[in-house]
Amino acid sequence: MRIGVLLIPTDPWDETVSAAQRLESLGYDHVWVYDHLTWRHYQDLPWHATYPWLAGLAASTQRIRLGTMVSNLNIRHPLTLAKDAMTIDHISSGRITLGLGAGGGGFDATVLGQPPFTPTQRIDRLSEAAYLLDGLLTGAIQNHAGTFYELNEARLLPGCIQNPRLPIAIAAGGRRALRIAAEHADAWITFGDTSGNDLSSDGTEHIVAQQARRFEDHCIEFGRDPSAIDRIYLIGNTEARPLASLAAFEDFVGRYTELGFTDLVFHMPRDDNPAWDDPPAIVAAIADRFLG
């Protein structure tokens, strides 16, 4: 099981660099950053831009992978998104994963003055964006006229360092999104019930197991080997508190390994959010137990 940490881009830069370098020295596999213009109760607090933040982390680290959790189509166009990710692929010497999501409601959905999309429209947009990102990053697409996006003689040069392109990880929970992930993604991301109706530990695990079965069925439909696609579970959006103790985390690792997950990501403990106010010492303890 690979393990990563999500650093929200609200802290001062020197603290963020120190945190990422410490995680790298402890042996963590990846670091992730949310992609919003602001987020929830941080709306009137500092919140830095995602891709410049990742570029700085790429230049400040040597080994650890970096990724977006997840790039937000409410505020991103596939061409500029692909260009930003490709550039960080070069800065990082091939350590970037482009996490991609449909975008949600709320602030990001309307901040640019656009009318909010329905859930169906957001999933349709995700499908078109995933197709375009794959084609842009491999150099297969230069022109496109679709429902949501148009391209005219687009260029993505010099191309990615990673071959045939940098990995795309798609966040998916519902049936249609899981199908998009099965068709296009190198990794699938979930945190459980995207409707928020069941955030209990047992309920989440049951829902994730159902999602995994649907994902596998869709992979087979597209002629892809489900075991060849990474599965990333994001901790911290349900009632489960696997970071409360090392024993709790060890149990969590065992249960999600059985569900076929290859990666776990948790939010860096912090005292300004009750969902993530776990003991800071757990970060080193997890590294000692699982990453040494």
C-alpha cells in the first residue's frame, strides 16, 4: 500500500515546503493539493493557487510524487490544464499526476459568472475533458468541436516526460463517472458516498465495495485489466478516524487492501479543522510502521 498526504494550500509557503520535505524524508509516496479558488470555511482565509503551488513543491523536492486532488473543471479548461500539468512534469522530472474531477456546486461553480451546471452536465463535461486531456497530453488531438470545449490548432510542446503521458487519476463515485474513469484513467479516486447520505465507517466501506465492483465491470467493458489501474482512497471526508491511532490506521489499511486499493491519502493533521485534528505524531508513526 502506497501512502500519501494532502496539504491544503492555506499555510505560509515556508511551512508548506518544510512539510513536503519532511514527508519526503519520512518516505511518503505522494503529496496532493486541492484545486479550488477557495474552499469551505477557508473562504476568507489565505488560499493559494494550485498549480504555482505544485510547481514550487516540484522544485523543492526530489523524489515524492505530486498531484491534484482534484483539478476542478468549474475553473479549468482542458488545454491550459494540460499545459500546466505538462510543465510541472518537466519541473518535477516526471513526478506529477493529474487528478481530475467533475467539479461540484457552490462557490467554484459560479465564481466566474457562469450559471451552475446540473450534475448531469458536469459528468458530460468530465467525459469530454478526460477525452481531450488524454489526446492533448499524447499529442493526438489538436482540433476539437464538442459540447463544452473547442480547440483550434492546439499545441502541447515539448510534451510530457512521462511516457506516453503523465498519469491521469479520475475521481468517481457515481455510475457514469466510474465508467469515465474506467475508460480513461490511470488511477481511480474515491472517498465513498458522493451524495453525503452515508458517512459512517461501515456504510462507506459498503459503498466503496459497490463502486469497486462497478469500476471493474466497466474496465472489462473497455477491454482494460482492472488490476492494472491504481485505486486511491481519500481519507478525511467521512466519520471514520483511522488516524486516531496506529492500530486504527493499521486496521484501515488491511480493510482497504482487501477492497483492492493500492493507495491511501490522508489530510495532514491540523487544528483548524475538526475533521482532521488527529494527533500530529501519527504522521511519523505511520511512516515508521508502513514506509520504513
